Amino acid sequence: GWGCCCSVIAMKYKLGGRVPSTKAAGLMLGGILSDTLGLTGPTTTDYDREAVAFLSKHAGVTDTKALYEQMAEAKSARVLTDPLERTFDADLKVYDVVPGRA
């Protein structure tokens, strides 16, 4: 499998010989690190690892582990101060299994 959606986009850049802007590379890098739990999650793929290596160069990030730790710390701090309902709804995903019915 491909892994994170941002990895698919990053690999399209790489395979197409294109370079994302620094901001775009940073956004995609953050998305991959978040989705894969810093490349340690069970759904992490080789494409995710390759995309992180590619994007970190273009985002100017030399320590992706430190970046992920900062992201996790910031998210944890927010969870401690947000209302409980907002915390539970923050990652809620609704899938349309039957067309027209959620």
C-alpha cells in the first residue's frame, strides 16, 4: 500500500522531477509524520519513509523525529485544554457507505 495521502502527492512530485515549495513540503511532511505517528505506526509504508526523506530536504527540516515530537507535544497540550466534546470530535470521520446515508 501507499500509506499516507501526502506520501502519494510527494511521490508524484519526486517521480515527475518536480520540487514542492518549502511551505508545501513542510505541510506534506507534517501530514505524513502525524498520520504515521512519526514513521512508527503500524500502517507506515516504505513510500511514507521515502516521501519523508524527499520532503524534509525541501522543507529545510534536518531532524524529523524532533519535528514529530514537537507536533505531538503541541497536540497533547491542546487536548488538555479543549472541551472534551471537541477533543472527541477532532478526528471524527464520517463515511458514506450507502449513497445518501451517513
